[in-house]
Amino acid sequence: MKILLIGAGGTLGTAVHKSLAARGHDVLTVGRSSGDLRCDVSDPAQVTELYARAGRVDAVVGAAGHTPFKPLAELTPEDYLAAFHGKVLSQIDLVRQGVPHVAERGSFTLISGVLAREPIPTGSAASMANGALEAFVRAAAIEIAPQRINAVSPTVFTESLDRYGDFFPGMPPVDLADVAQAYVRSVEGAQTGQIYVP
């Protein structure tokens, strides 16, 4: 398959790239400052250009999204908008603009996260974004068929425990290799409208 991988240079994107390439897929890497193609997916005009340059693809895979983390009392309306634009709207636009460029039975795989179901202090903007994205995936699945759409919703990565583990007390971490396999399942499988929790 020809796969467009957004956020390929990040921690998660690197693991997903490795897993998909090892299975023989042709992976086009996309990032703001690195990759085969450069794109800031929060800019709809750049997404339009991205699809024009990439051509027809079999799958679009998202492994990037930014949300601010602050105590609720310190979060501003602009912070919530930043979370929505950085993680939700950017990925929605990948789907909205991508439908005409993805093969008839191709797929979209987006990234949400554990905070949609397990909130933490300072994480309300991220929880909002993850929950909105997962609701979109379920809704889009019934409209874009026979194309498919799923989301991967991991907890904290084992490999990132030294930096982020304190924010997720008592939550079992997940290995990046296992998260990458959830992407493989979404890309190569037949399910749609699913939220995969690796």
C-alpha cells in the first residue's frame, strides 16, 4: 500500500513508520520540518497542497497532535481552541480533504489518547480534544464507506515514562511497538469506526 504518514518524525510516528515499512508498504513521511513532504496540517491550505503532491494513496495515518496542559483555572478560551485546532480540526481536515484522494477501500487512522476516558489534572483540554476526535471517527465511519476510519487511543508510552510517567499515576504504560501494531491493524484490517486501545 501507499501510505501517507503524518507526524513521521515524532516518537510515535517513527515507531509506526518502522512497523508499516517492515510489512512492505510504501510510506510517504510527512512533517513540519522533516520527511518526504513538509506540511503543517493545522493549515487547510497546506493540507490541500499535501494531497496534490502526494497523489492517490491507499491510507492516511495520523501520529501527531498537540494540546496544552494546564490547571483548569489557568486554561483560557484560546488554550481550548489551540487544543481543538492542534489535535481535532487538523485531523478532521485530513479526512475531509483526503476522501477524494484515498482509494475506494482505503483508510484513515487518527490518533486520540487515554485522556478521553481517563482524565488527569491539567488534562481537560486534551480530554476534550481526544473525546471530540473519537466521536468524529464514529460519525465519519457511517458516511465515508467503503473507505474506513479508526482511531488509536494509547496511554503513556513505556519509552516516555521518564518524562511523562508522573502525570499518569497508576496507569499501565504501553510499549510503542504495541501502539504501532494497532496502526497496522487499522490499515490492513477491515474494521471501521473503531477506537483501538493498545
